[in-house]
Amino acid sequence: MSSNHASPMLDSKIPSGNLKDAWTNHKFNLPLINPANRRKFKILVVGTGLAGSSAAATLAEMGYEVQTFCIQDSPRRAHSIAAQGGINAAKNYKGDGDSVHRLFYDTVKGGDYRAREHNVHRLAEVSVDIIDQCVAQGVPFAREYGGLLDTRSFGGAQVSRTFYARGQTGQQLLLGAYSALMRQVSAGKVHVKTRCEMVDVVNVDGVARGIITRDLVTGAFERHSGDAVLLCTGGYGNAFYLSTNAKTCNVTAAWRAHKRGAFFANPCYTQIHPTCIPVSGDYQSKLTLMSESLRNDGRVWVPETKGDKRLPSTIPESERDYYLERRYPSFGNLVPRDVASRNAKSVCDEGRGVGPTGLSVYLDFADAIARDGRSTIEARYGNLFQMYQRITGEDPYSEPMRIFPAVHYTMGGLWVDYNLESTLPGLFVLGEANFSDHGSNRLGASALMQGLADGYYVAPATVTAHLAGRKLERIPTSHDAFGEAEASSRARFDKLLNVNGSRSVDQMHRALGQLNWDNCGMARTKEGLEKALKQVVQLREEFWGDVKVLGDGRSLNQALEHAGRVADFMEFSELMMRDALVREESCGGHFREEHQTEDGEAKRDDDKFCHVTAWEHKGKDQPHQQHNEALSFENVKLTTRSYK
Amino acid sequence: MGGHSDEILHLTLNIWRQSGADDPGEFETHTIDASPSMSFLEMLDVVNENLQEDGREAVAFDHDCREGICGMCSLVINGKPHGPESETTTCQLHMRSFSDGDVIWIEPFRAKAFPVLRDLIIDRSPLDRIIQAGGFVSINTGAPQDANAIPIAKENADLAMDAAACIGCGACVAACPNAAAMLFTAAKVSQLALLPQGEPEREGRVIGMVEQMETEGFGHCTNHYDCMAACPKGISTDNIARMNREYLRASVLSR
């Protein structure tokens, strides 16, 4: 099981030849479709975040007929909008030694050598075009006084390659993609369906040919037939209940596709973000991220001694432990997310955590304010400081912020080949929903880059090749496969409504989240995972036996929507734990306590685990089958990631 | 300031319930004990848990990111869209803004153009259609010129960003006595009017978007400035003035 031997079912379709020319050559080799013929094809795009909106707009501009689906009331509200910090691009505008190769290298290394070299190189290449495209759309990136674009160094990068729009970069990029999408709606090329959830993928003779949706206002099930289906539905962080994700983020679309033939890759790779506002009470419904750009100026520390309850300002310098600066002198407070999070956990485990719960560490701006002045710090982080104050009621200008890690991003996702096509032909997966580019740890400001790279540049080329290369007959929605998919979806919702148990959906979701956080969170053990695997099966039984969903399925019913998503999280969590159990090494966001160095750093096992694990759904009550895709590194030397 | 974790607020809530667009709707009264460090929506989560415990359906309300940026949350709280705190969305409003014994009235955003779908949830799709009428730069994905080939004075870039900060929540409409969507529309017109990228479509954009605003049934601006007061992102009415100039200029040029 745990060897690097590759499964024949996973053909990554990585182009041969020189890495630097691979994407250009590959694009040249992909078949094209005559502009006049493109209107004959219909493409279904599920999810309208950065990946979905950019893909839908671009495919429509090319001439395809496109329909988008989102669960929010407008495509503009997808969770990409909440990304704060920025977007990486190898523009080297600062002349500080950046290049496509360096961005590629940093991303492969940052991902702890668990991503495909070719995918990452392509990402670094198109990063440059993304910035040009967004500026041309009118995205108001930050500028210098000379009128040129400003950049900053971000999340562990030693060059200044992150473009930003105040603390609202995700919002501005998404509104750019959304405006391109709205332009295509007015041109009649895109039909947008809002408040609508995909509940199944329709597999016709082994090819994805449509989806089943449920209208969240009327409860109506609808059948949509198309020539390609693009899932751009984000990550599964809400399996942990508390996360920085928006409340409706879910795994349902990906999980439904998985059950119809798309393999799920590396589900145990979850990113715990180090700079979040700590939990304040049992009623907590989500966690709020503070952009890690704060670590450029803030210093992380805890008291030297256990249980020191003095006010932070009264603790003398000599009795503070700036543990990141101490342990990682060359990167200091800018170590990557996984390293920063794990260190926060370990100082809290030692009893040196601060705040009422002891589960937080200080992020202190006193030195930066003394050095640069309050107004400079205010200009850089004003909106973040304001957000912190609003949530906690504490003033970060006069006392240090308190932060603690929280689930933020999921590197795992549906397995895709170099064309972003899943193991279910015709089903493409873009953005956070796929597994492709970040290995086991994503660097800051890389998610926006990937979502837009997939949507603006990769999928339009590869989806075209799928449409040109396969003989696709029109499939009417009266086809049996549509009937079966709709009937099974209806049955699932009816079943949820008919349990009539005693516990609310939210209560059961919280219980699942706690189980995942305790056993499959920042640190994992064989013992914990094995125990949790039994508990999650039991919890799932309790869910189907005791959940209480009131109301009906024929009108707007948020409890029912939530129940459907939690049901899928219950199934998905088992796979996440199983994946964490079989990966007997520590890498990136996956830290197995059994596999660490003497000084507590992650210990990879490249001999046995330099592969992607992709799981095949084998049917109800059957165990998943494991497949491996070997990763080869020809352009980057595998080293121990050191930030010391 | 601070946690006040032992403090409890005993509150009376009058919450709007409406089963659908055709139902006249009415207020329903509930009492709740809330912690000051809860967010307003977390307080409503607890109300909903209690309701479901009693076998009654939860109050439907829109929310998603719960960090003030997606624009999904709404609510008129004690007569004010997004509640009493300035530049704060409902999801970022915390119960420490209220006092023990308070009576709180919770209603949907009210405007003819925003029909109620259920309880506190409204249909804001008219805002998407206003953007469709011109709130974009007509550029296809491809290979535009290098980003730094379009230098933009920092002052204009900053003003464009100020306008672009709009989250499209619709509070400006709910606050306006005429239910006008002027601030929303002006924010997008302004952003693009301030940037060279917006120049080629300048006239068509403002005319198209203003016409769509009227088609959707939004009212006219009569300078009350309630929109700016309610805006959780502090979008300035200077943008309305700029849109009016753009509109006048476009009207003259197009004739």
C-alpha cells in the first residue's frame, strides 16, 4: 500500500520534454474548435468564485454556451471574495531577483515536494498574464506614487511578488471576474442560476454529461445536460465546523462527483492558518482570519514561563519568547503557514498560551509602531486592526493581538490530470476543489493565483480539447441516467426530512467538527485516527437516526440545505481520516506525531510517500480503493524544508 | 472593553416572519439570553437552535462569510440597515453593542425592487442586472499589455479602490427613503470613470446602468445621504456626484 508504485488508472498526461516549454507545446498540440462551431457546445460551470467566474466568462467569450450555478444570491458572493492578502506573480517589478523559475521553485518547496512539477511551473508561467488581465479589467491594485503597481513580500517569500488591493484582494479579483461574467450575461452567452445547489453529476456511459440541481428557493430539482461539467466549488474546510470558510462552503459537489467516478486525492492535506482570531465561546459559528501580511510587521511571542497571566505590556522583554524568531532566525515571523501553526500549537501545549482559554499567542505591533509610526501601520493594516477590534473588543494599537491557528484551506481535492480533467471524463475540476498545485502546504497568495490560472488560462484550452476530441452526442435530459440521478437526489432529501430525530443539524455538524479537529487537525496519530474512524462511522449512524430537520422540501429551507451538506461531510470525513492514517510521514499540513525529527520538525519519507494518494469510491458500504500517482522531481532537488 | 464573558444580556427580539412573497408577514416575539461577545448572527443561531428544539422552523436569514465582505447578510435592526454601528455589516456586529433589557426589532431590507423570499431573505438580483448593463470593461481574456504599461496616479487608484470596496449588500437601498440604488450604481460607475481602462465605454456605461436602475423599480436620489450613513464600507456620496456628472456629460455627448 504505502509504496510509490503508480496506479495505471491515474494518467497524469504530463507533457514530455523540457519543463519550460511544456505548457506552450501542450497547448499547441491540443485540438481547437472553429469559432463558428463553438456555439454548438454547452458547458456547465458549478461555483462562481475566482475559478468558476473566470472560466465561465472566458469560455463564453470564446463562443461556447455557458450556464453557471451558485448557491449564493449572486455570483459575486463566492468565498474567494474573502481572500485578503494578495496574489503572487513572477513579474519581478521590484527587481529583487524574482522569476518564473523562482516562483515555481518556491511553490514546489513550500508544498513540501508533494505537488507535480509541471502543474506548478505552468501556474508560475501564467501568473504574469493574470496580473495583466486583471489590470486591464480595471481591478484597482495598490499603486506606488509613480503610478506603477505596488507589491509586497508575503507569507514566507523572500522576494516581493505579491500584488494586492488593500486587504481586499480576493474581493477585487472576484469582482473583476464577476464583471467579465456579467458582460457575457448581457451578451446572452452565459445564463446564470443563483440560489441553486448541484446535488449530483450525471454520468452517461462513463462521461460527465450533466448535473442535477436543487433550487434553494422553490426546492425544485432540475436536470441540466451539457458537453462538459466544470466543478469550481472550493474546499472542504467546513468538515471541521469551525474554519475561516464561509458558512455555506461545502464538499457536496465534489463528493457527489466522487461517488460518480471522480477520484479524491490527498484529502488529509488541510491547511491550518496561523493568524486567526481565537475562539471566544461555545456559540462560535466561524473563525476569522487576519491576513498573514500582519506577520511582516507583527512579532509573535508567548511568555517565557508557563501560566504567566500578567498583562502583556507588563511582561519585560527578557521574559518573552519570540519563538519563531528564536527557532527560525532566517525566516523569523515569516515562516510558512504550517510551520507557524504547529509552533503555536506546541507553545500552547506547553502551557504558555495566553488569553482566557490559554489557546492563543500574541502578535505584537509595538515595535513596528515605535519604528514606523502609528500612521504607517494604520495605512498598512488599518482595516484588519479595525476588524480585530470589532470582533474582540480589544484595541490592537495599544495591546498585542491574540491569534490562534484555524482551518483555512484544503490542498486536497478531486484528482485531476494536467488538463484539470478528473477520472470521470468530461468533468473538469478547478481551483481549490482540485488537488493539483499546492502539494501538502499552500503558500500565501497562491490560491488566488491558482483559481484564476485554472479559470482564465488552463481550462479554456483543455476543455476545448475535450469538446474537439470526443464525439459528444446531445444527451436529452429524459435519458435514464438523468432520471436515476434525480430520483436518488430526491430520495436523499426526503430521507433527511423523514428522520424526525432530536438533534439539530448544527449540533451534529459541531460534533463532527470537533472529532476532525481533535484527531485530524494540526497533529495526527495512528491511535487517534483509528479511534476517530470508528467514532465517525458511529456519528454518521446517529445522524441518519436522530437528526431533526423541520419544514418541507418544497420551499426555502436552510436547515434542509445544511443537512444535505453535513451528510456529505460525514462520509467525506471518514476518507480524510483514512488518508491521514495511510500517509505514514509528516509533510506540509499533514503532521503525524510519529514522524518528526528530534527538534519537532516534520519528517518526510520520500522513499515511500513521494506520491499522490487518490481514492476510488467502490460503491455503498464498500471500502475505498487506494491508487497512487508517483511524483517525480527532475528540476527541483528534494531537500528537507528548512526555514532556520 | 474586553470579553465580559460572565455578563449576560436579557433581550426581547421582534423578528419578521413571512412564509413567502405572497404572505403579508408579521413580527414574532422571542426572548433570549446573549453573551456580549457573540456576533449578532450567532445570537440568531441560538434563537434558531431554541426554535428547532421546540419543533418550530428556524428563522431564515441570509449570511455566508460572516466576516463582512461577501455582502450576503442584510437585516434592518432597530430601523437601521446592518444595525447601530457605523461601517459594520450585520455579521460583524457584536452583542456588546446592545444593553441588558434591550428590545430589538429585526426586519428584512425593505424596497419594492427587493421582494421578500422568506422571513428575512430578499431577492437582490436587480443589483446583478445593473452591473450587466455596463459595470465592466469590455476586454476578453487573452494577452493584454503589461500591467505597468497603464500607469495610474495613486490618488485616482485610491479613489477607485474606495468606490470598488462596495460589497453589493443593498443597505443603501434599504436606507434610502426613495429606495434608490444610486450609491450602489455610482460606486461602480465611479470606479471605472476614475481609471483609464473605463474610458472607452464611459458614456454607454453610465447611461445603461442608470436606465437599468430605473427599469428595476428603484427610486430617485433626493440627497438624503442615508445611504452613506448605512453603507458598511463607507462608500461616499461623492460617487453619486461623480455619477451625476458622468451622466450629464454622457447625455450631452450622445446628442
